[in-house]
Amino acid sequence: MNDDTRDNKASIRQARQDDAAGIANVHVRSWQTTYAGIMAPLFLRSLSITQRQEAWAANLNAAEEGRYVLVLEQEETIVGFVSAGANRQTVSHPRYDAEFYALYLLQSAQGQGYGRELLRRMAACLQRDGYQSAMVEALKENPAIQFYRHLGAEPLAERTIKVGGTLHKEVTLGWQDLSMLV
């Protein structure tokens, strides 16, 4: 994917290996703001950009065909990202062939249409690889649930998971037709 979505403020492009630190920063900082008041403050403070950077470096290094990471940059700084690929939950959700693994934006980049554009661009990548439908999972308390619903995602399931030593409800939503996002 080229760096061809550019306006005065931002650009979206395919992630490179040297983006791991920027992606990790967004990942940790967005958790700390999104889940403040939802998750234990001690747990949120314990999140490590260094550990996430190592994980993202490995993830970007092991990138495979049909699996994508796109980054959103403002003034050459990564302020958001989306990752997606094959559905990892095929047993519980076999009707959905793709999955949005993560969509995170720094608080300063939220509410400006960038999340929608990241999803749109990622849906186009997935469709080019032959994927037809996609699902996403998010904690029920996450405001992104309403964002996904607004973009046409339908609730599929809910389960209890443990994050940071605390039980939380996780919601699975899906788009039966990726063209709804493109």
C-alpha cells in the first residue's frame, strides 16, 4: 500500500519494520486513555512500551501474505494503526473469513474520521486478498463498540475474559460483507 492517502494533517501507509516503536507507543497510550476508569490504574501504568515494541517488531518481521498493518501518521509521527488478516476464531465464528485484530488511535487523533478511514483502507486490502467478511473483538466498556456498530457491524457474541487480573466482558461484532466498509 502506498503513502497515497494524504491530507493536510495525516497519511495512511503500510507499516514498515522500523514502525514498531511508534505502533507500540500508540498501542500502550491508547489503552491507558481508553481504559482509564475501566481497568485498574496500576495495571494500565504497568503497560510497557518497550515490551509492546518487541512484540510489534516480531509481528512486523513475521508478516505474511494476507496479513496487514497500516499506520496513520501526522507530521511523520504514528498516531494510529490497524491490523487485520485471516480470522483466528474460525471455530466460534466460521462465517467470517477475516478479522480486524487491532484498531488504536491516540486520543488526539480520535473523532476526526481517521478510524473510519483506517478501517476502510484495511477492508479494501482484505477484499483484494479475497476476504469477504470480517469480525472484531473489543471490551464491552470500550467506546469503540458504538463506533463499529455505527459502521454496520452486528453483534455476534459476548464472553468473559480476564485482563490485568480482572474479569471483563468482550463483545464480538461482524460485517458479513466487507464492501460495507469500502
